[in-house]
Amino acid sequence: MKKIIFGITSLTIGGAERVLVDIANELCEKYDITIFTIYPNGEFEKKLSNKVKLKSLYNLQYKELNKIQKILKPLQVLLQQKRIYKKYIKNDYDIEIAFLEGAITRIFSTANNNTVKIAWIHNDISKVFGNNFKSKLKRIIDKKIYSQYNKLVFVSKDNVKKFEEVYQNNVSKEVIYNYINSNNVIAQSKETVDLKFNENTLNFVTVSRLVEQKALDRLINVHSQLTNEGYNHNFYIIGDGPEKEKLEKLIYEKKVQDTFKLLGQKENPYPYIKKADYFCLLSYFEGYPMVVEEAKILGKYILITDTAAREVVRDYDNSKIFENSEDGIYNGLKNIIEKGRAEKDNITNNYDNKYIIKKIIELVGE
């Protein structure tokens, strides 16, 4: 049986993490699957099949580290990539798949002619690290890192284009859209939650990390302006992240605490998505956001900004793409609120993306 190891920072709640769990659970019937994480005990670990093996570099979650450890541990990973690879990975696997940009991709790039190396790119590589000096240095390092791989897999065509603009390497490339188990999404959406939406106004739900990329500060500004102009509506944001305090402060300054709610991280966001009138992801940039795919599975009307996420809704009628600016979001939401509730959700149980698993099997070989 072919032995495959996937690497990811952790299996905490997130889109790429959820995708990896679903892929591993599908492949473990056919292959010997191991997942290597830098930080252990992520919430999604318990969703893995007992046939999937787990091993981790450290014994504490990242959020459990103190301030000094949060500086030293990533530095240790950066400086000891080869030692980590030799101790935990080398010579044990037929295929090594770095499933996320950053530290894991650098660790798995360590030379080894006895294995096939694949790197998975989930984001717009031209924007994901920002534009400061540190980011530019990362791009210089990563240009060499990615050249060590036999194959690069991208989750959208747009991501391939942006990658080639930055790195311009000759490594073989392929687009494989993200896989998710639709039956699990539908089943979990039926769970009861204690949040009651106001039925007298429109309710919008966003599920995302609280990071700059997701442009939630921009969304708060638009929400405040519309509310002040008498366009009543509610926003509910599910997720956590480093921008939380900044966003809470802005919500307070704009005096929209009653209508713009940060609900925190939810292991099961699907009942909230299901109950909402609209699902939104109004980011600055995206890769192939799984949460939009999940909203499609639930038949929701979807609102996105013009990012790579357009590929997710390319054949989905219940969607609108806003111009990617504050004015574009303002005009788009204003129009939606004026029209009122969307037509009844068109949930179908015919959603099927098993062809993606077939593509992955072709990638790794029988």
C-alpha cells in the first residue's frame, strides 16, 4: 500500500484544514495516510478516520504558547527545517504533500530523491504575505523552495496565474478544486443553535478568520453607513483571529454593537449559514474559499467580492459578485436590502464533487 504524508501547520478550524480532513478520510481506504502537523490537538483531529495516522512536531497548540515561545518556535522551524524533515519524515513515505503555504512547504522541500514531492497552494501567493520587507524576503526564499517540488497543485486557475507572475518557475502545475463531503455539511446544518435571527430584517452571515485579508473593517464601515441611512440589516461574523480587538473597537466606535455581531469561532458553522438570508465573503482577496462551496451545498444566496472566489460561483445562479471596493460593497448591499429577502433556497442533494477525489488519485497514482 502506497504511503502518503500530508503536512499542515495544524488541524485547527479553517478551510484548508477541513479540506485536508475530508481528503484524508476518503484516501485512507486506499492508501496508508499520515498527517504531520507543527502544532497538535486541533479541533478537526477528532473528525479524522481512525485509519489516518497523526504526528506533530510540538506538544502544545500555538494558542497555548507564551509570548516568547510564539517568537522562538516559528524561528526554530525556520532554522531547523532539514533536521525536522530528517527526524519526522525522510525515507518513510512514497509521496510527501505540503498542504499549506509557509513553514510546512519549506520543511517538506528538503531534498530527497526517493519520494515524490507535491505542494498545495490555497491562496493568492502575490498577496498572502503582504508587501513589507519581510514578505519580499519570504518570496525570494520561497522561489527556491517551490522549485524543489515535483508538482504544484492550485485550488483555482486565478491562483496559478498569480503564482506564475511572482515566481515564474518550470515546475509542473495542476488545478484541483477543493474537496468537501457534502453529506456531512447538510447533516450538520440541521443541528440546533441558540441564536435567533431577527425575522423583521435581513440577516447576513460571514464565516472567516478575523484577519486583514477578509476586509471586515471595510464591511463594518459599509454596514454603519447603510444603517445610518435607514437600511436596516444585521451582520453575524463567525470566526476568530488576530484582528478581533481592532474590529471590536471599530464596532464600538461606529455604534453598531446591536447589529454587527462577532460570534466567535464555531466548530459547526453550518446551522448559522443555513438560517441566514444571505451568505457573504467580501474579502480583499481569496484562493478557493471552501466556506463558499459549503454555502452552495446549503443552497444559500451568496454575495462575494471580485476575487478568485468567482470560480466557486461560476455556474451558481444564486450569487452576486460585487466590485472589490468599499463603494462596490456599499452599492451591492444597498441594492440587496432594497429588494428584500432572496427567493427560497434551492437545496439539492445532488451536489457531487467525487470527481475531485478521482483527480487526486490520478495525481498520487494507484
